[in-house]
Amino acid sequence: MEEVTCTRCHTPILAGYYNTPDLVPCPSCHVPIRIDVFPAFYRGFQPGKEGEALIDDQASCFYHPQKKAVMPCDHCGRFLCALCNVELGDKHLCPTCLEAGKKKGKIVNLDRHRVLYDGTALRLALFPIIIFWLTIFTAPIAIYLSIRHWNSPMSVIGRTKVRFILAIVISSFQILAWATGIAYLVSRQ
Amino acid sequence: MDDNLKKRYKRLPGKGPRRGGFISVSLSKCKLYLSDDHILAVDSNGFSEDYKRFYFSDIEGIITRKTRRGSNWDIALALMIACSLLGALFLELESFRIISWIFSGTFLVFLVVNILRGPTCICHIITAVQEEQLPSLNRLRVARKVIGTLRPAIEKVQGKLGPEEVKEKIIHPTPSIQNPRRTRGRNHQIRHDAGTIHMIAFALLLIDGILTGINLLHHTLAIATVSSLGTVIYCIFIVVALVKQYGSDIPGTVRRIAWASVGFICVSYFLSYVLWFATIPTLMMQRPDSMMTQWDMYRTMLDLSARDSRLVMVVYAFTATCSLILGALGLVRVKEHRDRSASLSRPEQNSRGAFFSSLPGGEVRG
């Protein structure tokens, strides 16, 4: 069975210290520590499955014609052996669909990074107010970002468009203020 | 679609920056979200987000380790309040006194909030291939709550092991291939450090304490100048000592004294500002011709004697006392560590007890 190490002194900690209700001192460095362990811990690290060899006229894997198919791809329908079957949540995908889904951003669960255009637009509208003369440049950029990326994928956890709306409104007021100021200066001359 | 995404993820309590090392300023905040089959860790800096998913079927455990960060902040904030109160009570200008009271009140609010939030901790989530920190679980109360929420969700997917089954698994473990995560933990090496830099730093601190004490009783410009230079040098040595003690076998008490010295340096720096604002504006009004340049002001600061004002006496006494205590304590502890290391390196004197006490974890570390 594998063992857990203290995250401070990296000394292995025995099973008697697992799943205690309160913090217990590490037997080595005595720092209060609590280790919550789940059943997967006791199962160990299992090797990946290999495809079974094809027998008689069974269906074969699309990518490995010598191996028996066990599952169709939920996206493209191709037959997959145990090796090619990639489980993602409750879906079964082939490596090609997985790669394509990742590249095109269609599989949300594979997204590891997203740009927050709404947050960027709002910050562009708000922060330069401190140095007001910058807003003559940043206000149009904030409006452009808001319109251009209105339908772009946003945060995976879900967000409303309120930041885009606020960015457009604040930037519009800034542009209006600049237009008024410039018109006033020109009319004075 | 946003409604579906919102329903899919439920926000878990806790929020915190990802800390990257000895001194790190991270602008990204980390939060945890619970989904049907996984936990989503989101690092957001306002402009972009990074995601890490931990599926319930893969989570092997969560380690929660209590840290001293909360209590260190309590000490630091208490010292800041004390220093602000010093300024509020002893500064001569009304406006500076008001500012000092405002600072005191602000630090007091921070201190109360820090105490109410409870002790701090670091949480790590373990899977078969990684040990990942969860920065959002940085308070014990929050960590307990989140683990209480996660456990039923994880056990729903993985099932539950009763005590008898756990015993059976320990006696007859399931055969598995070597776990890649485990080897990383065991590769961590603790290197030996003789503590030479620490010794020099604490010796300089002790000398500075003696000089400040002499300055308190009998002020001369020469002593004040030497003391100032000594302060700069021991600051450098203390910072180098802090870097060197990371990942070394320097004892916990020596580490704590080094950190206390850093705290003392910060407090001294703050007190020097209090002194500056307490004396320079008044002197500038009294002798405008003699305070033309920065060098004139610095000379005037060096010329300050304990007899000149109560505030100066209090600051000198505080600085001398702390320097002497920290320097002496640090030197004694470092000497003990060096003597112990020297005795272990002599083979004919190396007993079985000494061998086991030299292993990592054989001694409390701060």
C-alpha cells in the first residue's frame, strides 16, 4: 500500500494517522496535520487497459484492426478497443475526437485556460480613470473589446454580460466627456 | 448556456492567492467549485482564468497542515498598532497624531478580522499522479467545512471502506505499479548548513544592541553613525540567512529567531519614520537655515540624543533591548547547532542515539 508524506518534512506517515477527526502532530516535525484518505488511496495505481485480441468475426477497433471493439465513440461513432477508449466524465471518446474537441474548445472539460474579455474590458474602462488623459485611448478600446468578444466563450463557471455592459456604459461616458471638453475648448477659441 | 454552467458548478467557501515561494506576490485568486463528478480549481487574475479539475474517482486524499502564518500576522499587526500608538502619543504635530490614530485603528481592524477568521493552514489534494496545493483552503475552519462537503460526494463515487476492509487492505495490499507521485516526495533532500551566516548576523545584531545601549546613555555622533552602518550590514546578513536556512537542517529555534529579527528590522524601520516625522518638521521650523539638504536632515537624525525627547529615549531603549535579546539568543542556539553538527561529524563519538537524532525530523523545525 502507498503512503502519505508530511507536506512539510516529507516524512512518510503511517496509516494510524489517517482519517482522524482533529489535527494530530506529525510524528517527525510535530506540525499539526490532518490526513483525509478515501477508498481510491487503498486501490493503488492501476495500469492502463490493453485491447483484447480479435476473435473470429467480432467487431474490431477502428484504430487497431487486430483488437476487439468494446465501445463506440460518443462523438463520431467509431468502434474503439479498451486502449483507445478515453473516458471523460460519463462520455467515451476516441483520441481523434478528444484532440479535435480540445483544439476547437468544444469539450468544456478540457479547457485549461480562458481569457476573460469582459473583465479586461471593464478594467480598461475603470483603471485609467486615475490618470484621466489615458481614457481617450482606453475608452474606445474597451468598447471595441466588448462588442468584438460579446459572443466569445467566457468563464467556464458561467458569467453574465454585465461586465461588458458596464464597460460600454463607462467608456461611453468617458468619450462623451472628452467630446464635450474638446468642443468647449474649440468654441472658446 | 450561462445558466446551465452556473447550475453545473457550486462555489465552495474560501479564496486565496497562490503563493510561489519565499517572497511572492501573486495577483491571481484561487477558488474552488463543486460539480457533479469533479472539483474545479480556478486561478483568476481578472484578465484570464486557469483551470484544474480533480475528478472524484481520482482523489485519494486531502492533507491539511496548520501553519503559523495567521499568528505571525497577529504579532506583526500588534507591533504595528504599538508603533502607531507611539506616534499618536508622542508626536508633536496634531495632524501627524491624527494620522497615527487612523493607522492604529486600521491595523486594529485587520487584527480583529485576522483573529476572527481563525488559524491558517495549507491544504494539498492527492491523486495517483500529483500532490496539488489548494490555495483557497487557507483557514482551518474553511478547510474543515469544504472537506465535510467533499467527503460524501467522493464516497458516493468511490464507495466507502469500513474499518475491517481498511485493515484487510493494509495487511493484503492491492498489487499496483509504482506510483509516480511517491518518488517525487522521497527525492526531497535536506542539506546541512553550519549556520555561519546566522552566526555573523546575530553577532552583528548583538553588537548593534550594545552600541545602541551606549548611545542611549552617552550619545556621540560616531557611535550613532557606526550603529547605522551596522544596521545596514546585519539587515543584509539576516536576509541571506533566511534564504540559506530554507531547505537546510538549521534548527527551528534558530529559524524563528531569524524571522523575529526580520520583524524587528521592519518595526525599527517604521519607528525611524515615526521619529523622522516627530522631529524633522519641528526642527525645520525652528532652524530653517540648517535643514537645507537631505544630508542635513540625516545628520540631524544622527545627532538626536535620548535626552532630547521621551520618544527618542523609548525608541532607543526598545531597539537596544530587542537587539540584545535576539542577538544573544540567536548566538547561543547557533552555537548549540554547530557543536551538535561537529560532534556528529566525529565518527568515534557517533552513538546510535546521535545518529537517529540527526535524521530529518529528528528535531523540531520552525
